[in-house]
Amino acid sequence: MSKKDYYEILGVPRDAKSDDLRKAHRRLVRKLHPDVNKEPDAAERFSEVQEAYDVLSDDEKRAQYDQFGFAGMGGRTGHPGGSSGGGSGGWSDVDPETFESIFGDFFRGQGGGARGAGPQGGFGGFDGFGAGGGGRAQPRPRRGSDLEHDLSITFLVAARGGTESIRVSTQDGASEQIEVRIPAGIKDGATLRVRGKGGGGLHGGQSGDILFRIRVQAHPWYRRDGLDLIMDVPITITEAALGTSVELPLLSGTVTLRVPPGTGSGKKLRASGKGITDSKGDSGDFLAVLSVVAPTNLSDEDTRQLQELGARLPNPRAELPWSDMIGSE
């Protein structure tokens, strides 16, 4: 057998976890086993897959292979457990759980009841692996696997709630349009479960679920902290000095907030209960964070008047603890 890289054979990265290895192995067994795949090189490729999985699924063997490569495998030239030959294509090299989950339904569809390639090769009683005859045990129902998808939604849908129409690919390769209900107030990173839309069950078992990981898009002027809705609001130095009222947009409608005289940057104005209301009926607040914007392109007269005003105003830094350190040298 040609010495390809074991990770390349399974199609996984070098830092693949055990679950990734197992999924890759089952996928390739389904594709390459000679009892299913009649291509001339199927048996050889299947044997390569078995050898690669035998080494990488064993922590000690994998560590030795990662450090020394094929030299650390003792000069093996084929499947570590021996030839995968035999009339059935080497079912003895596939663990019963993998065989059952991948090929159980396939062979039951060949007629003659639940008969398939037994773990010793050939086509014998399959149910229960080795329990032959009319009294053999029936396979237990097995729940289908859960599928995971990222679901990107807008800030407003996350805040208000709604429904997203999503086309997903199921485990068997089919495509299906499903409606996903988004509860109001859902947070970025939350998970939504849609039951019964995942991988199909075996032997009458229930289908798995689809798990949607929520990714909330940014909004151009809102942000949130829990259920509080936050907005940055610029004001002029005149508004900051003399006070004013500002009308601001909410998720629904508007709110008018009073800016008190002498307001500085960073001041927060709060409208209680005007933030995000979640699916349980709990509401946050609306917070306007004020930012004083200095004017630019002043006229000569404006500059003169501001200078005169500045000369009459007290120094706001005069009473700070570090003020006596300035100009002391």
C-alpha cells in the first residue's frame, strides 16, 4: 500500500478531535467498502482508511505516528490488523456500531428481511450481530444525530422577535425550507432548537434536532446591554451649557429626553422601560449617552466671543488633585 499521510487519507487536519476522526471514518466506510463500492481500487482505498483510523484513533499510536511518522509504525505495509480481504470485503475490520449505523438500513432494503453482511463476512443474520434464526434479537431504535447551523439575524429581529425562513441541508443530503421562530430579546450566541429536523433515526428511532447558533448583526446606531437599549447622542456646546430637549427614536415610536444645563460628555439620560422587551415580558431601559461636539470652522466673531467667554469661565482643572503639579518647576 502506498504510504499516504494518515490525516490526508481521512481528510482531517492534524489537530482533529476523536469525534472528527470517527465522522470521517464512517463517511469513508460508507463510500468505499467493497461490498458497496465496486470500483477496482475500492478495496485498497478501504484498507488505507482502516489503517489510518486504527492508528489515529489510538492515542498512543497517534502520538508515535505524529513524532516518528511511518517509521514509528514498525514498518507496516497494510492494515494494522492484517489483510482486509475476504469475500465480504473485510467487515471484521469495521466495529459493530459503525456497521449498524451505516449499513443496517441498506441491507434491510435488499429483500429477505433484516439480513446483511455479518461481522464475520458473508450475508448472515444481521439483527443483533450474530443472533441468528427466527428468535434473533431486534435492533434497538436509535435517535438521529443533531445538526448544527449558524443563523445570522438583524439587530432588530433579535430585539423585536420574528420568523426566519431558512433552507437547510439535512444529513441525508436533502434540502428543506423551515420556519424558525425568533423570540424577542434573544442574545448573540444563544442556541435555538428545532425538533425533529436533524438526522433521521434508525430502526424507528426519533429524528434528531437542528441547533441554530444565533449571530446578531450590528446596528448602525443602537447597541445593547442585556435588555437595555443604548444610543450615542451628540449635542452642541450651547445645548450642553444651556440645556435642551432631544427627541430620539425607539424600537417603536420616539421618546423626548431633557438635557439639563451644564451637561458634559458621557452623561446618560434614561427612559425607564423603553428598551428591549423579551419573550417573557421583561423590559430594559433606553439610555442616551451624550457627547458634546465642539464646533469647527468658526468665524472671526465667533472665535472672539468664545475667547471672551472662556476668559470669564473658571478653570475646570483647578481643583483636581494633580493641578498643583502643573507649572511648579
